[in-house]
Amino acid sequence: MHVTSPVRTPLVTGGKTYADVTEDICKQVEGKPTRAWTIAFVISFVVLIYGTCCVFWTWWEGLGVWGLNKTIGWAWDITNFVWWVGIGHAGTLISAILLLFRMKYRTSINRAAEAMTIFAVLCAASFILMHMGRPWLAHWALPLPNTFGSLWVNFNSPLVWDVFAISTYFTVSLVFWYMGLVPDLATIRDRATSKVSRYIYGAFSLGWNGGAKTWARYEYISLILAGISTPLVLSVHTIVSFDFATSVIPGWHTTIFPPYFVAGAIFSGFAMVQNLMLITRVVFKLEDYITFEHIESMNKIITLTGSIVGVAYITEFFIAWYSGVDYERYAFINRAFGPYWWAYWAMMTCNVISPQLFWSRRIRRSITWTFVLSVIVNIGMWFERFVIIVTSLHRDYLPSSWAMFSPTMFDIGDYIFSFGLFFTLFLLFAKFLPVINMFEVKAIIRSASERLPASVSGVAKGENVTSPTYNKDVE
């Protein structure tokens, strides 16, 4: 009797050997910039310069250049802040939680996701500085000893909690990302042909020698950092949600915000990772490492978190009705049918309806559909934050105070600045650092490759491990 065992869908295709993995990933760092990379970098840098001019003009003239008014004191600034913090959540989830659960599909996407987290948090922090109006006094938000008498932070304010949450999130994410880079930096150091490259990559590789004790310490610190980072996935966006949930404004004062914000953050973060990795996959020709299995697995998480967000939207309406509070009911009716109805229904369409298309396996494994729907998801998540903030403020208890918000060119320019900053940093990362974690991909080749590499299996390169030749006959 012939007994065969089904083989999992491969995460690495093309019959790659360990040497192939090193060569394919390092050549992007060691070679000259491609034409596509150069064009993208120039565009991003020009956008960054324009956005920087808008930011400095905002600081020079004051926040009056924004479209804020006496009723709507928060608008695009906080919308963009919450949106960027949410995008950064996927990196921590992929690098920490999926590591603890030993999910192998994370190996090809965790490096870029962690980098995305760092850059997204920097973009979010930039809106905190913009909103201060006087960025040179930003250190006043920290509980630092000073000689100004009664100058001290208010620990009861969620805005202060934001400072602690974002700074902790950035620090832990940066350390986690850098520690994962060390073995790969050592590989580039050893392959470097110029003294300058050898010196720079050698300095940042911290004397890595690849010894057994070095690897043991590396695995140990990775697990510790993963354990520290895991609570951050839940805590950071929970604290951001407290900016609204701890107030008494109808539409904000709700206990569902923490889990709702966390699910939405993972939702938008995974969508952005999909966009970045699909572009990287094509530009750097990494189709054998970022496979349809990776794309499908991430789309499943997008579908799950999108469904959670949809349930949260429905729950909000139900609780507003069930509360019996007229003001709370009006806040939600106004969202759906008031002057900003178009923003609300754009949010519902993008965040609730569009992800349900991923129930189709054909769409879930389509590059084009995945890219387009991921863009739509992030548009919808931006509208979600806009709806929560602006529609809850623009009509308060006094009809005489009702107002509308219209963004100025500086609202838009400051938002454009964050895109320029994000993509400039990501393109620099993709060129000068390995965009895929080489050693983790090598670690799964034996169990998750389409063909076993000859160097570990004894099988001639190119022979399919799933062929009947390698199925054992058991009598």
C-alpha cells in the first residue's frame, strides 16, 4: 500500500539553495539603483521637499493656516496622526505575535513590516509636533525636571499618555528591527568589496561572528523583545483611542473604542504591508520569496479584521439607540445622513464591503485585486478617523455653534509631507538594507520550500520534493 503525506503550499519557490537566498537578496543592496527605484525616490523626495515647505510655513504663520474654526478644533491633524499610528501596527503584530506563534509565512514580510512601523510612527509623531504650533517646546510634554516652577505634565490627560505610548512603541520597534538586521548586516559586511561598505556594515553588525553562542543569544533576545512588544499591539492604539473615549462628547464617549481601534489598526496596517510588499516583489524580482501563499495569508487577516471593524460600526449604532440619549442618537444619525454623509458611506463601502471580496480564493490570490483592495482599505480607514473626529465636533449642543470644516492647502500639504517622508525613508531602506530577512528564510527552506535545496537534502537541484519519487512506500 502506498501512503503519501500532503505537502503544505510552499513559502519559497524556485528550488532556492542557501547561496541563492543570499545572492538574490544581497544583490539589491550591492548593485546600482534600478531605474524604477531612482524614479520613485526622486518623486518621493520632491514630495517631501514640498511638504516640508508647507510644514515650516505652518509653524511660521501658526495653526490659523489650517481650516480649523471655533467649533472644529481637531480635524486633519489628529485624523492623520491616528491613521499613521494604525498603519504602524502591522509591523509589531507580524514581528512579535506571529513570531511567538511560529507562523512561518512571516519570514519574508517581517523585515519590511517592521521598517514600515518605524517610518509610520515617525510620520504620526510629526503631526504631534505640527499640532503643538511651537515644536521647539515639544520637550514640555515629557516629565522632565525643570526650573519653571509649576511646569509639569498632567498625567490625567490622554494626550500625555500618547507621548509615552508612541515613544515606547518607537523605541521597542526600532530595537526589534535593528536586532533582526544584525545577522544580515554581517553577511553584507563579509561580501563587501569596498572598504567604506565593509566599515559601515561592519560597524552596524556589532562584531557578529555567526558562532553557536552568538545565535543562542540572538534567539534569546528575540523572544524577550517579542514578549515585550506583544502588549504594545494592544496598548498603543488603546491609548490613542482614549483621546476620544475619555471625553464626554457624543460619538466619542464609548467603551468600544479600544478594541475597535486595535482591530482597525491591524486592518489598515496589513493593507499597507500588502501594498509595499507587492511593489517590492515586482521591482526587486522577489516572486520566489513573496509568494501567493504570503499574499493569501495576509488577505485572510485583512478579511477577519475588516469583519471585526464592521461589527464595531453596527454595535456603535445599536448602543447609541439603546442608550436612550438623544444627543448620542443624533450624533450617529448625523454621521450617516448629515452633511458629511458621503464620508460615512465611503468609510462603510471601503472598510466593510470591499474586504468581503477576499472570501473568493481567486480574488484573494490575485495580485491586481489585492493591491487595489488594499489601497481602498487604507482610504476607508482614513475616512473612518475623519468621520469619528469631524462629524462628532461640527454639530454640538448649540445650533448657533454648528460649523463645517474645509481643508486648506496647508492641511493637504502637511498630509503630503507625511507621504513624502514615509516613502523616502522606505525607499532608502529597500536600497541600502536587505528588504527580506535572509537567515529566517533560510531557516524555513527545509520545511517550506517547493524543492529542497541540494545542500541540505542531497536531492539534485530542480527535482520536485513533492514528486512520487520521494514518497516512502509503507507496506
